Amino acid sequence: MELPNPPTEASIADARRSLDNHKSSLADVQHKIDAAETQLAQIVADFRCVINDLQRERTALETKVAETLAYIAPIKRLPHELLRYIFLLNFEEQPCSAWSLAAVCSLWRRLALSMPKIWSKIRLLTSPNASADTIRLWLERSGTRVPLDIEIYLQVQSPSSSSSSRTCARSPSPWSYSAPITTHHYVPFHSVSQPGTIQIIPTAAPVALPPSPPHHDHWEAITPPPPPPPHLPPVSQSSAPQSRASTHWGHIAIFYLVEQMHRWERFVFRFDKQFPSWHALKSISGAAPLLKEFEVSCAEPVYYGEWPWLPSANPNSHVVLPVLQSLTLAYTPFKWASPMLRTNLRHLNLRALPTTNIPLDRILHIVASNQRLEKLSLHFSTVVNAVLPLIPTTLTELKELSVGGHYMMATIVDSLILPALDALSLDMEARDPLEDSITNLLSRSNHPPLTRLSIAYGGSNPPYYYTGGSIIASWGFLADLSHLRSLHVGGTPLDPLLSMLGAPDDDGGPTQWACPYLTHLALRNCPAHVEGLPKLVQMVELRNPEGGTTASAFSSAAPPGPGTVPKRLLQLEMYDCATLGQDVVAWLKSRIADVTCVEPPFERYGCFVMCH
């Protein structure tokens, strides 16, 4: 519509009538739009309902399909007896497999919970801040009659504090300090402060955590385990405050464990430092008719009072331990006259508290009370002179002996006769040279075929230079160790040892090679003079000539003679001994299969230097 301009009264009236018509038309159009949108929304809602119904039907059909496929699966046709047998096979390889098996399906869960046997091996890495109900649940599922194999590793020190400290390189533990466990499967826990799995960091080749605990001479070599398998379900922690949980953990956990003491077959409990409820351990007492192995070990000394527990039982008390074969006590209290120490043990490992002052004759009494010993480890940092005369003690079955601590412990070595000795480790304070003790021991024992020898290798004492005393004054006794295969040495001058291991002397010295079967040489804190490095190269050159022709030059059954060529060295370890240089290390690696070298601290300039 065209309107004149300027507007007149008539055009204005026409415009107003037109405006009213437009507004009416606009309202009609908006009404139609609203109606169409309402209709569309209803259609969408109707179809959404249809789609939802179809999706629910699809889900139900998928569930039925899955159930049907599961029903017709071959494993469903396995008899329950065969499935239980498979569970047992898996349990033998993975002690904690029951937790995974019980989480597969309802049938497997029922079967797993009906088999106490697969819950009978407790492998737990935990802390005082975790819930002790994990132990209760484990014990409940193991039933009431199945023997229990228990290994618990309590990490009191937080992982952050332990990982922040600079770690020094260590060689794998010598023969007497083998790692503890044959299985590497543990149930982890979750920490309140730091979520995630916490494990005790191994300081030597593991177990760990701990397979059968070893008989160690110092704690650092005992290592609880590597991280648990990722498929194991984490054990949830109690919601109680951290401080409250740590206060009561020991009382609750030990209470549950002691209640089942009549079923213990193995009991291993290790902790790295004192925890608030540590004195709950003193409640470990009573009959244990199935117990074969018992260990309670701490990584550092803790000052205890009198404990009325099994290792401190009254000498006249009746202790029911008819099958106990292995006993390990590290930095925990015990009494020399306890009946537990007189059960005809096979393996005995004692690391006494620094506050323990036991006369030498009573230490020897402990040894003499167990005539069937096969492995013996004694470490006493403080001892007193014998009250009664020391009587020579013969242990016809002892194969491994480890003695450390106070220098007077050498008197114990001088009182033993060990005709079956295979491995010897001495790690005592350096007061007098030990070669006479070693020679006299072997002579009294009718020269047993010693294959492993460790001298001051695990100690933390500084090296002994030529200006001071040395734990070995002369290495001449090595000429008589014709069966030795492994030699670990620490804290003694390097040059005389290398000279002895070199070629026989033509000037009135030994006429045959010393230790001709030696294949593993480990050295720690052994200082070298200027000639030390050339002597090392010369010794390796003679024992491992280029071409590798001496590895099997003679049979181990044949006695070495003057013309005998020694076996090749297969492994060489040097820790804080001498600065070799990359060229020498490369040459050594070209002659020896396994070479590990860590430079002395004053050569590292604050950095960790290792060649492997």
C-alpha cells in the first residue's frame, strides 16, 4: 500500500486500519507456529519413547545373547571339580590369585569362596594407616583348618621420604643374603595421603616381598617385594583418620593373626621402623603345632622392654613348636635360654639388639642346642666375655655360616667344627686379621670343599688402608681353597688380593693357581695403590685370555695341578674401590661377561657413576 507524504487525515486512517490487519495476521501466523512446534515436540517425545523402549529391548537382548554365549562357552562345560583344580594350579603360581578369581563372575566367586586353600597364603604389603580388616577378611576366607602361610611387610616410613634420599649402588647380595621370596604376588593397599600402591623398595634382587625369606645378616639385603601385579584389586582403606588408624593397626592385625596361631605354618612379619602399636607383637605366644618357619624382623634397632612372647619365653615353660625348622629374629628381643631356641632348628638367623649383652658361651649354647643346623647366621654388635669355658661344637650338617658384629664373635668361629661347610661369611669389626680363624676352621673341619666366601663385604665400616689395620693380613690361605667359586671381599687393600689371584709365583711362592674355579669376584671399599689397576688388568688377562679357551679347561671333579689353567671369571663387581676409567671398563667387559663398576665417592663429585 502506497501512502502519500506528508500524510493526510485520510491516509493516516487507512494506515491504522492496515496496521490492525497486519497485527491480526501476525498473531494468526504465530499461533500456527506454536501449534506446529507443539505437534513436533509431541512427535519427538513419542519417537524418543519408542527409541528408549527399543534400546531397552536391545540391551535386554544383548544381555541374553551374552548369557547364552557364556552358557554355551566351553569353560561352562567344565565340571566344578576340574575348575577347582585349575584354581589350585593358579594358586600355586600366584598366591594372591583368589582375589582375581573371585571377581570374574558369580559362579567363580562362589567357587573361590568355597575353597579355603586358595586363601591360605597371605601376602600383604601395607602400612599402619591401612585397614587391618584386610587381614581379618583373608583369615575368614581361609576357613578354620587349612594351614596358613603368612608374609606381611609393614612399611612405616612414607615412600616420599624414602625415595627422596640419594640411593647408592649396591651389588646383589652375597650368597648368605639371598632375597626372601619365591613368589612375587602381593595385595597392595591405598594410602590416604598418597593414593596408589605403596611397596617396600627392594635394595637387592627381590623377593619380594619377599618368596621364602632368606637368612640374612643385615637388613638392607632383605628386601620386600616389587610392585604387585596390576590386575590385583586394591584393598580399600578404612575411612578412619590416619593418625587413629596408625595407632591401632598393630593391635587389631596381631589380634586376628594370633587367634589363628594354631594354624600357622609360616609366619613372616617385617617392618622398616618402629610404629605406634609395635608392642602388640609381644602378644605372640601360645601353641603353634604346625609352625615350620618364624620370622619377625625390623630394619633398625628398636628399644624394647621385657616381652613375654615366644622368643623370650621362660626356660621352664612348655612351648608347643614340634616342627619348627627356621627362626629369624632381627632387632627384636629374645632370651638365650628360650625353649624356642632349643627346638632342633635347621635354619637360625639372629641379629641382636645393640642393648643385648650375651656372654659368648651362651651364644655358643644356642648353636649347640640345634645340632641339625644347615644355615646359621649370627650378628651380635655387643657381647661380653664367656662365663663358662667354650666347648668345641660340631655341626655335621651345617652348610652356610655367617657371623658378624663384635670382634669377639671370632671366638665363636674358633669353637666350631663344620665338616659339611659350603659357604662362609665373616663381617666382624676389624681388631685382628681373620685368616687364622678361617684356616683353623677349615683345618678342624677336615678341609670341606668351600665354594663361597664373603669377608667384610656387607659391613658399613670404612676401608682399611695400608697405614691402618686390615681384616686380612695375608691372602695365602686362598691357595688352599681349590673349590672356591664365589669370593666377596670388602674393606681390605686391593693389591695383595689381586697378586694372590694372579699367576703362580716362580720365586718360592705357590706352585698352582689360587682359587682355580673362581667365577665370581665382588669387591667393595677395597682401596688400591698405584699398582692396583695394572694388577687387576694382569689378573684378568691371565684368567680370561683373549679367545675364551679356559672357561671349561678342566673338570671340577679333577683336582687342580701345577699346570692347571683356571676357569674364566664370569662376573666382576667393584664398588668404591678404584677409578678405572672408561677404557679399562670397556676392556674388562670384552673379557668378562658381567662387569659392574662404581667409582669411589671422592671421584663422583656428587654424581652417581656406574658402569655395567
